[in-house]
Amino acid sequence: MGTINVSSEMEFNRFGWIAIILTIVGCLGGVAVGLGAIENTFALIVIVIPTMLTLSLLLAVSPMKYITYAAATSVVIDLVLISYYAMT
């Protein structure tokens, strides 16, 4: 049994991963904006830039490594802001 290389597995199943990443990043960004970031320009910029970077990398058919890093950054920022706006 060999080890599974995550990067090559993601490249092989690119279109399935693109659908998953698009759904997660898009929905979390929308929830973060809807919970309160729409009223704060700085929070809106912090959400929109990584989200649009991820979507642009998806559209440009960039390597999955870059898409994964951008999506992870976007998800972390969205979750932090969602938890902040949910507590206030």
C-alpha cells in the first residue's frame, strides 16, 4: 500500500473539489456578510478580497495548491468574522 499524495489526488479530482470549494467559500462569505459585515467597510474588504481571490484562481484553472491555500485563508477569515458577529 502506498501513501496518498493529497496534492495529486486533488489535481486528479479537480472538478469535484472545485464544486466543493466554490460552495463552501461562497456560502461562508455570504453568511459573514449577512451577519454584519455589510455595515463595516473594513470587514467587508477583509471578506471580499480572499473570497474573490479564491474564485479568480478557480476560474483561471490555477494549480490546486494555490486554490487550497486561498480557500483555507478565506474560510478561516469567514469563520472568525461569523463567530464575532454571532456573539454581538
